Amino acid sequence: MGDMQLWQLRNQSGVMRPLVSWMTKSDPAILEFFEEQDIAMPPAVVSFNIQGVSHPTVKRRMPELANHRLLEKVEGKRGYYRITERGRQYLAGELDASELEDDV
């Protein structure tokens, strides 16, 4: 597998989450917002409501999160995404770093 860069992020509840090489520190915030709202949203809505994460970053990261099955594009709704069960598992600390790193 080579050298895998791995950070562990602890959420407010104390749950440890892996942050693997393809992830940025903005990704957990994006996923948390989707989980809290539990609706499909386009990047503009997400970036407007998350402090400290720019619109270009959100717009770039959402497709990447979808590539790794943490978000999914909503059929028939151009540019809308929603969190997946896998994304919820990540937020709960139920996914191992290797499951995230090898998944594409």
C-alpha cells in the first residue's frame, strides 16, 4: 500500500475518525453539515452555511467525497448531493483508514 498518511480527528463527542491521504481537514465539516441537515444540497448552500470553508473548496471536495461514497449525487437534481450510509459510518468512527484509502 505504500506510505499512508493518516491523521486521527476527534469530533466533539470524542469519536476518532481517520483522515487519510486524499482527505482534507474540510471534509469532516462538510459531512457533518450534511448529516445535521439530512437533506440533499448543492455546494452553494453548503458553503454558505459552513464557516471557515470557502465555496471553491466545498465545490471541489463534494465530488471527491462522492467518489469515495461518503456523499452521493442525487439523480435528476443537477449538482445536489446527500450523505450516504457510508458517510454516516465515517462520522461515527466506524470506518477503518484502510477502507477509506483503498476505495476508488
